[in-house]
Amino acid sequence: MSKACSATLLASASRRRVLRSSAALFGVLAAPALVRAQTAPKIRIGFWPVASGLPFYAALEKGYFKEAGLDVEGQKFAGAQQVMEAMLAGRCDGSSNGTGSANLGIGEIAQPGLFKIFCTNPTNVKDVLDEFIVAKDSPYKTVADFKGKRIACGPGIQNMTLAKTMLERAGATGASVIELPIGQHVAAVAAGQVEGCYTLEPTGTVGRLNGTTRVLEAGVVSHYILGDPMAPWHGGSASLTSEFLKKNPEAATKFIAAYRRGIDLVRNQPDEARQYMKGYTAIEGALTKEVPLAAYVMYDEFKPSDVEYFQKYFDLFTEKQIFARKIDVAGLIYKA
């Protein structure tokens, strides 16, 4: 073998050793990155533009999730039903507060064990979210005055069921209910396309501040469905899918802790928190100071009375045959 040939072979062998060493080194260095990617996935949370989603909006804007090392993406939907459908399809890993609890319940019927609720946003006549609105100069004084009238509500089975049931129980016989996107509620009432609307904040505030609508009655679900204007209506829930919880327990724990920081901000510094409705709801700028705020209950703050009222609410959907079976609320609550 010539010296030139030997040199070529030695050079090739040397290059192979270098490549093998580099590959081994790369594997050592790459492994932690792979582990990091597996433990810090993108967390996709669905929301729709209502005021009760404020803790989530605030946590995003204040950077609480980023500080916890999480990559969280808020996904805006036209209605709570679409949030649930995205969770069923695996396009969404959970829901923010404000997502209809009954919409989530339908997801539970379709796929038992789909999610766990880690926070609700109970409301009533004091902590306002739900309301009937009418045109500013309309003659209506009570919900019973809607007899035979055309009434709007938000999209989805939760809104439709509640609107129809409340009108019935208030004595507004013969009223018809149509679905409209929440962003159209004020305009539809002001234009006389409907006589009134069952809606959620910040809609009532928007109409009041622009001088076109007024709130006829607030806290209506507590009044007509739960039987007590001060009863907590757990109408919206923040959740994570069971699949996400199982695959990413560490990230889930960090996410819930960061979300709790958003709730603490709303509870303890509401004036600072309110600004984060901008961009997520129809309220902008200084108008955010006018919006009433919901209350919030974390999974480890539930009292027996909370579970009782939550169950009473869900039982309405079983009674109306929206739920094909009775859902045990206690079984839906997240446990650390």
C-alpha cells in the first residue's frame, strides 16, 4: 500500500472518528433539549370574549405563564360550544373562565373523562355576569313583559336552554328565542330587531355607556334557575383536558399556579386587572373600569354549597334532556 493511499485511509478513519464523536456529543447535548420540549409543550387555551375570562387575559398579559416557563396560547372562539368542540378534537388543551360549564358538560357526555375543572366563575345579582338587556327607552319593566316577544341570546345550547327556561319561569309565555353572536347583542336590541336579549358582560356595560341599551335585570340565572338571586351560578369554568393532565403533569401544575396568580390579581387589584379586558372583549380603554366582575372559586376552595348549586344547575340540563345522563359535578373537579 502506498504512503499516499495509507494517508488517505488514515484521514478517512480520522474523519469517521470525529463524526462519531460529534454525533455522540450532539446526542448528549440534544437529549436535554428534547426533554425540555417534552415537558414544556405549547398549551392551547380556548376562550370567548366575555368579562369573566379576565384572570386568563391578565395572566397572559402580565407574563405569569412565561415566568413559569410555559408557552401558553389563547385561542379566541365565537362561542363556548366551539371551545368544547376544539377540546374534543384535540385542538385545544383547555378552557378559560367564561367558557360555559354546560357546554363542557356536553363534552363530558360525548367523551367521559374529557376534562377537569380547576376554577369556576360564580355570579349572582351582586357579582354580575348574566343579564337581560332592552333598548334604553323601551317600556319593559320585568322579564315577564317579554310575553310573545322576540328575544336574542348568545350562541350555543347553554345560552338557548337558559334563555328559554328563564323566560318560561318568569311568566313570559310565547316568547321566541334566537341565537346571535355576543358582539351583535347591543346593535340588535338598539335597532329593534329583537325586544330584548339574554347576554353576558361586558355587553350590558357597552350598551349602557353608548346610550343605546339598559339592563332590565342582572343575576337572572341565580334568580330564575337556582331560585335565589344571591346563589352562586357556576356558569363558566376553566379546565384542562384529562389527556393534557396525564401527559404533562408538571406543566399542568405550573399552569394552574400561574392562572391562580391571575385570579389573585383580579381579587386583590381589580382596577389594575380590568385593563386586560382590552383586546379580549368588546371593552376598550377607560371603559374597562365600568364592567362588573365575577367571583372566582379554585378547585381547592369549593364548599359543599358550591357543589350543591353547581349540581342543581347541571340537573336542569338533565331535566331538559340536553344531557343524556346525569353528570356528577363533584367528579369533574380537579384534584391536585
